[in-house]
Amino acid sequence: MSTLKLDLENYKELLQEYIKTQDEQALYQAEQFSKQSMQQNISPEEIINVHIQSLQELYPEMPDYIQASMNFLLETMISYGLAYQEHQSLREKQLELKSEISVAANMQKTLLSTVKPDVEEVDIGALSVPAKQMNGDYHHFVQDGKGSLGIAVADVIGKGVPAALCMSMIKYSMDSYPEMRMDPSVILGSLNRVVERNVDASMFITMFYGLYNSNTHTFSYSSAGHEPGFYYYSDRDEFEEIDVPGLVLGVSPETSYTQYQKKVEKGDMIILLTDGVTECRQGDRFIEQEEILHVIKQYSHLPAQETVENVYKHFERLQDFHLRDDFTLIILKRNV
Amino acid sequence: MDFQSCVNIKKEWDIVGARQLGRDIARKIGFGTVDQARIATAISELARNIYLYAGTGKVCFEALEDMNQKGIRILAIDSGPGIKELSQVMEDGFSTSGGLGAGLPGVKRLMDDFDITSEEGKGTEITVIKWLR
């Protein structure tokens, strides 16, 4: 009560000064007054009340119709005051949610973390950047200790928290597979059953699974409806789409996946990605496949990790630093 | 509880009657202009809920006075369909009566004490109190 009284005195003085001088100084102070009031959660109707009281004290002879009109104004402000308070409480709630999501995002980072393996024969570059706080893309490396390297790249159709929850499930299913059994077709077949049983029918997951054998330099792979990657033939200096058929995970429990194989020569590159890369946009225009390949080519003389980072920077800039979809890019390059 | 003054809510016009009676009582108790306006707005909201969702009901008023403080208690009672999800209607931003920032959370903000009981198919009873400061 005492602080409100103080404000009344303050307001009265400001008002009096303004009526007398009508200068900008008093108006500036009015602005300060309104900011201070907002800091103290004071509703507009209270300001009007202070205004009415100030007028009454300054002009005891104030005509009745002015007084009545002021009361009328006060009444019309009540709902604005309520909306203002609701706004304040929704804002607090939003901050709470934001901090909860950032905790969850950190947790997800830990849960889904994968270590990029150090393999002598293959130079590996990997990068995954979420569009929002939570990442709906997922990539994972597994080594069997006998020269085989498994690489999974997956994308949940959808973004944000639901996609992230879904990915955690995929990660734990994959962790439970014995390291001896890394055949891409077997892994996709088994994940398909997990997804079909546990995930809502409206949610789809695409996945590419590849297995690089560094003894024989063969790359075997299967795809569950995943965005096609690219293969770069060093001798011909040509890219080729790795487009293989396969149904997305979770549609039917009976789905089986065909496995393909490729011999990898020195200098060849395998490029795996999600649609966040191929569906980059410049304004309203989707970029062309050639543009992506051109950019990759441009940086391909660098170590693989620097290549993926430079490609990302290129498209980040192209899209005004605002990703529309989660962006994951993996490049494997045969060294020796 | 012994409520002396009640207004039956049957038509929209009755909302005005309830506001008027509530404001008169609040003024007599000694509430200032701002609080009178807040109390009237809360009454409006309660009465309009009855008019829109229950069809009929009543809003009653009682002046409170004990050793320490004075106040007004308002009871809104109807035998309408009741409210199934109380926690939902008490949530900000849920209000369906079209009144921005109002609804039951608004009534709660306008007043000091707020209590609601509701049973599906039987009706709703809301009691609110505003204390004189």
C-alpha cells in the first residue's frame, strides 16, 4: 500500500508538471513510470485509478461528467488488465518449458552420442546439427574389432521432441545387437519389427545402414526408404546416387531388406545424408542435387571432417543461418 | 452459509442485474473504484458462464466481517452439465467464452479466494471472496 501511495504522489507531480509545461521531459518520465509499473506487475486499470485520484486532488472542482467518464474508462480497462496478467503467467510458463527442453536436449546429446572411430584405412567425417533444440536425425558408428565398421544414418519423419524420443528407442535397440551380426539387411529387418511394435503408426523412420569392411574394402548396405546417398568414383571423377529400394521402418512387420555390395577403390567416397541436406532451400527454391555435389567436390581435397564442416557452413549461410530441418552428413573416404 | 441477496440468472439481462447488486454491496462494504470494477467483472464472468453453459442458475452475495477484516463473498451456483476437466478450465489460455484473458482463471485473479466444485450432470458451484485492504 505504501509503495502505491508513493507512486500516486509521483504520478500526480508528473501530471501536474506536464499540464503546466507540456514538454518532452515530463513525457519521458511518464514512460519511465509506466516501465516501472510493469516491473511491479501493475495493471492498466490501476494506472487509470491513480490518474483519477491525481485529477481529483489537482482539480477538486473537476466536473462530474469528467469523473464519470474516467470511471467508465477504468471499467473498460479491467479486461486488458486480466489479459496482461495472463500474459505474464504464460510467459513464465514458457520460460519453464524452454529450460526443460534444453535439459532434455542435453540429455539426448549424451544418450545419442557416438564416437567417430579412428580407422587407418578410411577417413571419416560426420556432422549432425538439429534445426530446433532436439535432433530427429541420428547417426551411429559401431566397430567389431575385426576390421568392420557399421554406420547407421536415420531420420524420423517429424521434428522436435517426439522425433527425439523415437530416436532414443532406435539407439537402444541397436545397442542390444551383438557386434558379430552387423549385416545391414538383418539389422534393418530387426529394427523394422521394433519400430512396428513400439511406435505410433503416424511416425515413420527412414534408415540407411552400411558396413565397411576395411580388410576387403567392400561396402555393403541396405536402405529403409532413406534419402539416397552418393558414391564418388575417384578414377572417373564422377558421383553416382546410391538409390536402393526398401520400405521405411515400421510400416509392416513382414518387410525384408535387400543387401547390396560395392567394391571401394582408393580415393573413392561414400556420402551419407538426411533430407535436411538435400532439401536445403535458398529462398523458396530447393537446391539442386548438382549444387550439393558441386559443394562437396569443392571441399573434397580436405580431410573428411573438414569437408563435412565446410559443406555445412556453405548451406547454413545459403539458408540465412536458419535450418529448416535437421542436417546430417557423413563422408567416408578410402585412404590407402 | 446464509446468503441474503441472490440474483437468478436466466437471460443475458440478468448478468447486468447481478453486476449492479454486487457492485452496490461492494461499495457499501467500502471497496474502492478499482476493486468495485474488478468485483463486477468477476460477477459478469460467473454469471455469463451460467447463462452460456448451464442455462439457469443464481449468483448470491454476502458481506463478510470478522474482527480483522471485511470482504465480500460471491457464490455462483447452477445445475447445468458440470465441468469434466476442472484443471483444464483453470488453465490460462483455455477459456472458450471468447473473453480474452477472462474465464475462470481471470475470476481467480480478480478475487482473493477461489473455490470450485463440479459434478458432471449435476452442476457447478463456485465461491469467491475479495477482502478489503
